[in-house]
Amino acid sequence: MVAAFVCGVLALTANIGIILASGSPRRAELLTQIGVSFQVVPADIDETPVQGEAAFAYVQRMASEKAAAVAKLFPNRLVLAADTSVIVDGEIWGKPLSRQHAKVMLRGLSGRSHQVMTALAVHTAAGVEQDLSVTEVVFAELSAAQIDTYVDSGDADDKAGAYGIQGAAGRFVKHLSGSYSGVMGLPLYETAVLLDKAGMT
């Protein structure tokens, strides 16, 4: 009986696929979209930028540290981690601290362009593979009423740069050059390439 139970657990674990080191529902949806099976194990790390750290270096460091933190718990599993930041004039914009802060962020994005950087890290027993997606996004001019309505809906609360392109804020985007899924938090092309290198797709 014990042997059968152990075999069942091992079979279940084998069917889980990779480990996604993120609690983001958007990333989970995107992985599901490309047919990857996974187990969610969010990473718990300090996400404070180092003074003077460049935006591209920050997101890459965050993705790598998230993957490494979870890989310590599952040394024999493939771990995928990602980190997304909105970059305005070289400044890293993470998640808003409050809804008032979200409104300030959106006023800062209104009528201008910004970058969305999403770094990826795939941790395996053989080492770590990384990639970086950079997308240019141009916002239309936003009225105070548009900003208030969007922020009051709660959709901005947990989003880098105070917006989610897949939701109502999609109407704010005048132009995009790069990866739409990267702006959502997981660039699918780059993700598939890394997983393919690791033998998972």
C-alpha cells in the first residue's frame, strides 16, 4: 500500500511539469495558453532596487533571484521566473503603493511613451538561462475622469505601472512595439524558446 501511494505521488509530481515562481494570475493564464503544465510556487524575495541599478539589470536580477529562491526548494525541477517593470525616463515603476499613487502614475504615462521590461529566468540542474523582452508602449492622452474610473475599479492595484493591458486599460494604448504578452508579464515567444532549450516544449 505504501509503495502504491509513493508511486502515485511520483506520478502526480511528474505530471505537474515546471514550477512557476510567481503568484501572478496573468502569467499562469499565459503559460496555460501555450499548453505548459505547471505548479505555482511564488518566490519570496526582497524586490528593492539597488541604488543606481539600471532598469534592465534590475528586472534580470529579480527574475534570476526568484528562480534561484524557488529552485532551492525544488533542486530537481525546472523553475521559471519572471519580473516585469514599467520604465519611464530610465526610472523603474513597480506596483502602486496606493490608489492615489496609481493615479499619479497614470497621469505620468498619459500622452507619452514608456517601456515595459520583462525578464525571464529558467533554472535547471544544468544552470540558468535568461532572456529579456523590451516593449515600447505609447499611451493616449488620458482625462482625469478616465484615470479615476480605471483606478477606482481596482484593476490598477497590483499592476506594474498601475495598469494591465489585458483589461480596461487596453483602450489607453495608442501604439505598441514589441511583445503584447510581455507587457502582460510573460513574453510567450521568449518563454517558449527558453523552455524548448530546457527540453520542456
